[in-house]
Amino acid sequence: MILRECFLRKRRFEAFQSSLGITRHLLAERLKKLVRFGVLRRVPYMESPKRYEYILTQKGLDLYPIIMSIVHWGNVHMVDSRGKPLLHEHKSCGKMFDPLMICSECGEPLNAKEVHTHPGPGARQALPEKKPAPSKKRSDRAA
Amino acid sequence: MILRECFLRKRRFEAFQSSLGITRHLLAERLKKLVRFGVLRRVPYMESPKRYEYILTQKGLDLYPIIMSIVHWGNVHMVDSRGKPLLHEHKSCGKMFDPLMICSECGEPLNAKEVHTHPGPGARQALPEKKPAPSKKRSDRAA
DNA sequence: GATTGACAGTTCTAAAATAGAACTTTAGGT
DNA sequence: ACCTAAAGTTCTATTTTAGAACTGTCAATC
């Protein structure tokens, strides 16, 4: 939710706090974490008293498709009779739009059933089993 | 993470538990919640002893773009030298791909700076202020 | 010149949520 | 008889979060 607000151009502590209703304590922690993760940058906008604002790094900006798809899901599945809570306008083409996820190779819209997943080179290994010895099988016992 | 596993075709309690390492208690709660929210359906696959599996509803399947974009973000920003943890193959075109989010109207890839957000008809009203009475101003006190 | 208000936090305690581990139930296998 | 599998439940200990008040620095106001 903090990130959603960031994409809505909110940048300051009080702004996040009042629009989210989150506790100040938690907000402070989350902001620290987001900065530590490199998603936000804490930049001073005023000296004495020192005041900071939080702005998205590139790593943070790259979260945009995630936020967009969440908002879109909400627009489809969490609506009441009144309609969508949030509309998006594409400045480049001037129209109200929905985000659409496509295949980078063929351009077709993606759906779960058409996709197969493979472990990549950076796949993390299966965790070392809690029961590493399947040695309980009688056949293994003797060995 | 439970949902990610769902999209990887995991459906059963033990399967989620062992691949996520989540506590069984928490897993049971989360699954209940996801069923309550209409994202998963709990369907018996065996009578006596009753055994259930959890499968995505349409509402759940519609979360796909969210999961995809999270995985993609991870592939870009959480990699070590080895490379991507997870690869996607598009069955329709046969190629390895990345998900790409575009504007439904003009087809151009989306980026945060090109989008303007408007409150829609279903926007929730601003919360009733905690300090509804700015009556602390002396001028109001007397009244 | 004392008070008020904005802003960005910090500090407390009480109330959830989660971790970690063992236990339960129904049934098949050996 | 004992073991295993599956899908949970139950328990205590630890962590997080909620909720509210407090701090410090400045500017503006009374």
C-alpha cells in the first residue's frame, strides 16, 4: 500500500500516514525497510529541521507492473455496484486503459494455462531435507 | 507464496507445506482464508479418509499477471551471478519469454511516468477525519 | 514570549499473528 | 504390532502490529 501511494506521487511521511491510516511506528519501519531494500531513496527536501521524502528508485519503479496488476485485479474482483475505484489514463495515447500482460516473444495475451515454468540457472536448490535419510525403508536399513 | 505454488500446479496441503517451509498452522489458516475469499476452491479427491486439494477459481486464476510480474521482478532484481531462478515457456509460441505489460488501447509498453490515475466511480470516500472538529481554534471554543 | 501547528519520527503497552514442535485421525502397508 | 501418509489441530514462546502519547525543530500566530 505504501508503494501504491508512491506511484500516486505521494512522497512524505505524513502523506503516507494520513492516506493509509497505518500506525506511524509501522510506517517508519516499512519505509526503513524499503530504503534498505533499495526500492525507495530517502532524500532531504529541507534542511533544519531536516525533512526527508521517499522516492522510488529504478528498482522501485520496476514494481509498477505488479502494482498495476493488483489494482486491475481489484477493479475486476473487488468492485461493488458503483464501478471501478481507480481509472488509468495513458498519457501517450490519451485513453483510459486496462493493463494487459503479453508474451514478449509473440505478443499474445498471457494466461496461466499456456505457460510452462522451468527452473532457471539461478534456481535455489531444494532445501536440505528435514528428514534427509529416506533410510527408513527397510531395504535401506541394512546398508 | 502459496499462490505461486498453486500456479506451479501444487494443490495439496503437504505439497505446500514442504515446498514453502511455512508452519502447518499458518498454512491451514491461509488456505481457509483463500477459500473464504473465493481465490481457491477446496475439493475432495478422496473419500475416507477425506482428503482435499486446493485449486484456483477463476478469481484466483486472474491473479496470474500479479504472480508473473512479481516473478519477473525477482528475475531482474533478486538474481545472483548464476542467472534467473525461474524461466517461462509460452506453449502457444514455443519460446522462452518475459511478461510484458502494455496499454490495452494502444498496445505500447506501460511505464509509471506515462500513466495518470483518476478516482473512478467506485472510489472509496476519504476517511472521516480523526480530528473532524478543528474546533481547537480559540475562535471555535466559545461556541 | 508563550502557544500552536507542521513534520518526521520515537517510545511505550496491549493485542494479534507467527514460529516451532508435538499430537490427532483415518487408512494402507509390512 | 508398528510405520507411514495426509490433512489438519493444539500447545507455548516469540515477533509483529495496533494504538496512543511523546520528542525535537522550526515557522507562524496570539
